[in-house]
Amino acid sequence: MPDMTGDDIANLFYLGLLAAALLVAFVASARAGMNRILQQMTVWALIFVGVIAAYGMWEDIRSTVLPQQSVMLDGARIELPRARDGHYYAVANINGTPTRFVVDTGATGVVLTKSAARKAGIDVDTLAYLNQAQTANGTVNIARTRVRSFGLPGAEIENFRVMVNEGEMRESLMGMSYLQTFSKIEIAGGQLVLLR
């Protein structure tokens, strides 16, 4: 082993100090990086838990935040809140099956989508689509039929005539053939009110 001079010892000492400084800097930056990584992992874990909780409680949140239709005094007064898109929506029963409708005072009758008609027990494949109706999207073929009962809760009508649209429709329409069974229809304060 060669003899070390004072300069060699000083150089070795200097390299040791430099290595120690680099090691401290690396540990400190890795530690700061680890802290940052742990913080980010915690934030993402909280976001994940929040999304899962919101998804699990969505029905409760929706019923609290979004206004719902209300029926008072055995169907004598029905209040429908205006939706964000400006339309009024109602859930009515077709043969006892709850179905969502757009309330449309410009529609002559109650028009069902094929999907809604199927869910209510109507065999849409045996219907005769012989009639036509004018819509905002043009002329459509419709079939006329009767259902055992139709209407809003507490205001159902037996043996009610409905139409089934042969084409595509996003929502079923609740038109005047049903709405005119109420004595009064009024719109006030962001609500459509139907009175018996």
C-alpha cells in the first residue's frame, strides 16, 4: 500500500465531504419527493373515496338537490318543477308502470316511445302504424291503442287512448288529451301546477 501524503489525505477528506454533501442533498430531495408523492397519493385516495361515496348516495343527493314532482290531496293538485333545460317532466303510470314524460301542451295526445310501451306491456310489434302525426322533426307514423290505465299518481284514467311512435323518440310526450282532464293548468314560480 503506497504511502499517503498530506495532499492525498486532504483530497480524500475533500472527496468525502463532497460525497457526504451529495448524499445529504439526495436524501433531502428524495425525502421531499417522497413527501410530495405521499401528499399526491393521499389527495387521489380522498378523491376516489369521495367519488365512491357520491355514487353510492346519488339517489339521496338527487332527491334533495333536484326538485321533484309532488302530488297533493289524492291527485287534486299536482306540481311539476321546471327542469334545467326549461321543460316540465312528469312520471305517470301506464298500466301501473312508472314512465317519465315531457309535458307538452303542443301535443294533441299522449305519445309513447316504443320502449315505454313495451315496459307497460304493449306488444309494439303487432300494432298497426297507420296514422301519421306532425312533429318538430317532421311526419312520423303512429299507432293508436288503449291502455288499462294511464295518469299521474292519484289522477289515473282507465281505458285511456295513447299513441305509440314507430320512429325514434327520446322521451314520451304527455299531451292535451290527458292534460285537459284537469280543470286548470297554470305556470308560476318555476312550476307547472295541474288542478282537478
